[in-house]
Amino acid sequence: MSGDGRTDPRLDEFRSLRQEILVRVIFQNVLLVSCWAALGAVLVGAHLTSSPELLLVYSVLSGAASAMWAHHGCRTAQIRDYLQSRVEPELWGQDHRGWESALEQMRFRSLLGSRWFVSTKGFLLGSQALVVALLLIDAGRTGIYGLLIGSAVLLASIWVLHEPPLSSKYSQGNSGSRIGL
């Protein structure tokens, strides 16, 4: 708070951006849970009705979910980078950094420590690859177009979910740093 009873606008900005990160992370988790449910429903539906073309419904839905998940991940990384490199030093100085800087230093370095990778990209791409494999097995009934659509969505998702470099004037001299989606 400033001396006249008002809050510091930098602190308000920090709180607002942290809230935006929280909302985006929640939305990403809702996307993943929705994909789990959709995959189960489509697999059961395709099996019970002997209609492998239903698998394309999941393919298209998960492709769209992958794009939305990546968009929110990129924006979250941009906000995190801005908070870490610009707002935290202004609020607390270089020696007393906040949560965003602490997270950067506490990042898990092993595959087991990177459960986010398996639970997000691994699931989204793995489930799409499963659908493509099932479409390949039933190619006689779904035709080549089903397999092509499923494969195209899988390839598009691989491209969308790669980790683009974060290029920002706020990056701490790391104009080519990778972001953790």
C-alpha cells in the first residue's frame, strides 16, 4: 500500500497476472480431463456400434484441444516470463525474487519429475496416435480418408505442441529461451 491508502499499481498488476495464469492452468486441466472422457466415450461407442469412423470425432476434438492447450501454455509462459524478468525485480529487487523466480530454480530435471509432459503432451499425442493405429487396423472399413484425416490431425498436433522459443524484450537476455508448455 502507498501512504495515501491506495495499493501499488505494480502489485495490482502482479496479482492480476498471477490470477490469469491460474485461470489458464485450470482451463488446460479441464481440456485434458475432457479429452480423457471423450477418448473413453469414443472408444466404447466405436466398439459397441462397430463404427470405427467414430474415432475421427475424437481425432478432431483432441486436435482442437491440443491447439487450445498450446495457446494457453504459451500465454502462461509469456506472463511468467514478464513477471519474473520485469515485475518481480521492480517489486522486490534482484535479491528477493517471488514465486515465478523460485519456480524456475525448483524445476524438475528428470523425466519422472516432468510428469506434466506425460500427462499433457504424452496423453494428447499418444491418444491421437492410438486413434490413427485403430484407423489403420480398420482401414478397410474406414477407408484411406479416415486414416489421412487422423494422421493429419496427429501431425498438426505434433507441430502445435512443440516448444517454440520465447522471444521477448523482457526475457533476461535469453531471446531464444524455450518455454515449458
